Amino acid sequence: MRILVVYGTSEGHTRDLSERAAGWLRAEGNAVTIGDASVDAARLVPADYDAAFLAASLHIGRYQAALVDYARRHHAVLNAMRSAFISVSDTCALNSAVFRLSSASRLLL
């Protein structure tokens, strides 16, 4: 399966979680493309994939603007395909966030 992982990050935690999820998905035999919405948005076209993960961290009640813009721009395609949004918060422990992310990846596939 071709899977797209797009993330927004402020301090790198969401990038780290997204890279870890991409590794798990690759280990299952999937072709995974990963990118930062603030840098790589133009090359990350969800219609080119079978499934998509979007991940962003919540800071003072807001997600990264680049990821929000990306989701709005591609909402029709994302809603028509297998997709998931992962919300990362600094208030949760890393291990529980990784557990939820791995659980979400299993549900998507």
C-alpha cells in the first residue's frame, strides 16, 4: 500500500512520532512517503496514495498553520480515502502517544 504521512511540528516531537510510524508501516511492507507540511506540501499530493496520515501538535489550542492549510486544501481527497488525523499534545507522555499512534496505524490498514 502507498501511504502518505504529513505532519506539522513546532519542537520536533510530532516529526519524531511520524517518522516512527512510517518505520512501522514500512516494516509491514508499505511504501511510505513522509513530509513536513511547512516544507514539503507541494510534493505531498494525497491523490497519489492509497492512505494518508496527518499529524499535528496542539500548542495553546492551535495546530500548526501549514498542516491546517494542507488539510483544508486537500480535504475532499482526504475524506474520500483511508485517512487518519493524529493530534499530539505535550501533556501526554511520549510512550502513550506512540501507543496511540501505532494503534491508529493498525486501524487505518
